Amino acid sequence: MRDTEYQLLDGLALAGLLARREVRAEDLMACAIKLARERAPAMNALCYERYEESLDVARDWQPRGAFGAIPFLLKDSGLAHTRFPSSLGSRLLNDTAYARNATLADRFEAAGLIPFARTTVPEFCMAPTTEAARNGGPTRNPWDPTRSSGGSSGGAAAAVAAGIVPLAHGSDGGGSIRIPAAACGVYGLKVSRGRVPMGPFRGEGWGGLATDGVLSRSVRDTAAALDAIADPEPGAPYTAPAGPASYLKVLAESPRKLRIALWSDAWNGIPVAPECVAAVERAAVLCRELGHEVVDSAPPDIEYEAFVLAHANVLAGNIVLSVDTRLGLTGQPLRDGDLEPVLREGYEYGKTLPAAHYIASVNRFHAIGRILDGYMQGYDAILSPSLTQLPLKLGELSTAKGSFLDFRRKVATYGTFSAAFNASGQPAASLPLVWTEAGLPVGVQVVGRYGREDLVLALSAQLEAAQPWAGRVAVPRAA
């Protein structure tokens, strides 16, 4: 199979070729590896590559699930897989090995997704840009090497945008799927809390903020992946409301007329770039043309500054847990250079954080969930910018210097429209509907009521059909 054809097809189209025996699993893997070798180094998007081993796996693979035998990438976020160590982008946690797979990793493979490498992340997945020192340099935006690919699923978004894979694993604890999807011009859905399993090693991430999923080039690939991974898991602390029999089948049905809130302004008067406002206004025009009611509105008051502090507190507590667990296993003290400066400062801050402050932070998340749920009683969905700015220039949000809390406050002015929906647990997706004249993507976010991924996916598919983004494949260049 020619890589020029491979990179333009989504996962379900490739699965169709496999089903008709027009291509073999090893042919697809060979294409993915060839593109990875040609394009990933310029972006610095991959780590823990297992190319030859994965070719052997593909040769012996029995097609299964919706995708049959499609090349796939796992995020370096600690999702356990016996073939792939992980680092969470940290020199301290480098080469963490696993004795068994996570539930989600097994579900990906049961869907016919064959991993062959991991994708790069910022340290501990705690930045909206992927510039970890452990990776030997930043992960560059495939459309402009001077800009960030986003984070924390920055390597995943870059690899999908560059055609290396049609879809890749991502996770989102504050925008980490949607931010890089917006920066790299791909589709990224954060699912409802409790929709996707996190076991068997943990029940929640970051006080219930974090969830896993995929980034893709087509809405239908994300829907098919969700069909494969979204079943409830025994013993999980959260269970999302029951979804449809098939998210993929939902896409064949046009949603009823929706009442949609249009947000052009951000919390606390945080400035929003004109390109981002124009993009969401263009999405509003498309929604009206599709027959939906779009109402200019404003975000409800969630005491945004207090939320930003609560988010920082929970992240700091998780830094302490990760670091102290590793130090307990190695018996070594924490050394200079083990952590990037901002994360080291976050560790020290977390060590002084009273337990009551952590509990109060989680309670604030729950309060935001109630506020946003009340707001959503008047609407079926929200349209907002995905980001407040165009993709950041590399170095603008560096973890190489500064305090942890100052860093979190800066993050909160860039991914302003993201993390509150992690607190509320609502599904939210970034769509690459608009591009600047310079060729940069500008993401638009669609948010649904808790448990209504079906509605978010259906509206996303309508917008994708109205203003297609298929065929945009980046050929990254060196900086």
C-alpha cells in the first residue's frame, strides 16, 4: 500500500480495505512506521518506539473489532502495557515497566488497534504544551515548527495531524485532548466522567478530572473507538449514564433542533484572540444553517480564580504521590535534575498542602458540576473557542523556571475554556473547523450535558460534513 493513500484514509476506511483483503495488517504497519521515521523526528512526537517488534505483531495479528488491524499509538501517560514502558515525560519515572495491561489498553487491542510506539507528553502530563526535558526538546506543531503542538497529548495530536496514524490514544485532565487537538487541527473528544475505564490500577485520576480517549482525523473514528472502549468496568467509582447502543450509528441520524449557547467571552475577562472569536462565530453560523437555535450567552460564574487554585492543589498532591511512590521503590532521595523546576516547586508546594485544602478543592469541582449542570438545563450544548489564543510559540509556557502556582495561573489564561468541564465531568470536543490564512488551525469546542457524548458526536459530524477538514495532512519541517 502506498503511504500517500494510507495517510489520507481514516481508521474505518483502512479497516474496510482489510476486510476486503485489499491490504494486509503488516502493510498498514509498514506504512505507519515509514511515515513515523520520516515525520516524527522533525516534530519530536514519539518515544518508546517498537517498530520491528510491532511489524511482527502485525504479521501474526488476527483482525478483530471495528478497526481490524490498524496501527495505533499509546500516550506516554502511564497507561499500562507490557510491551511499552512509560515515563510520564519525567526523567525520574523513566522506563517504568508493567507486568500487565490496563483495561483500556486491552480494549484498544480488542478493537483492532495495534500500538507500535508511545507519544510524547510534558512532565507528569501537567502542561498545555509538550516541552519536557526528558524528551530532549519540545514537540513541535506539525503546521509551524516554532509553535507548540499543545499538551499534554501533544505527541498524539501531532502524529495524527501528520498522517502517521488515523487515531491515537489521548487523555484529558484539564484540556489535554482538546488543547492539542485545537493546536494541531484534529478532532479530540473528552468523554464524560466514568465513561471510559481507568482500571485495574486506579479508579480515578486527579480527583475525578482525568479521563482517557482518542484523537482522530474523523468524527466517525472517535465514535467507533468509543463504542469499543466505553463499557462500564466492575468496581469503578464512577459510572456515566447509559449511552446509545452504538455511537457510530448515532452519526447516521441528524440530531433534533438543538438550543446552543454561544460563548465568545472567557471567565474573568481573560482576553480571547480575534481569530478564536471569529472561529466560534463561524461555527455558530454553520449551526444556524443546520437548523439549530444559537443564543449569545456568557459563562456562569464559577469563581474561576478559586477553581484555578483548586486545580493546582489537586495536581500538586498528585505530583507528591508520583514522586514519593517512585522514591519509595528505588530507595533513593530526590536529586537535583530529577524534576523540571516548576514541577519540583509543585512537589515542594504539595508537601505543605493541608489535607483539608485538597478535600476543599475536590468539593469545589463538585460545586462547579452543579453550577454548570444548572446552566445546561436551558441548553443542549455550548459552543466556545477551544483556546483563547492561536497555538503558543514554544517557550511561552516553559516549566524550566518560575513557581508552580504562577505557572498554573498562566495555563489558566490559555486553556480557559477547557478544565471547568473536567470538573463538571461533561463531554466536550474540539473541532478543526477554521484555519488562518497562514495555515494554522483554530479549534472550536462543543460541550454537551453530562453523559451526552451522542449529542456532541452527532453535532460534530454535522459540522464536519458542513465544513470538512478531511484531506488536511501536515508534512512537518525542521525548525
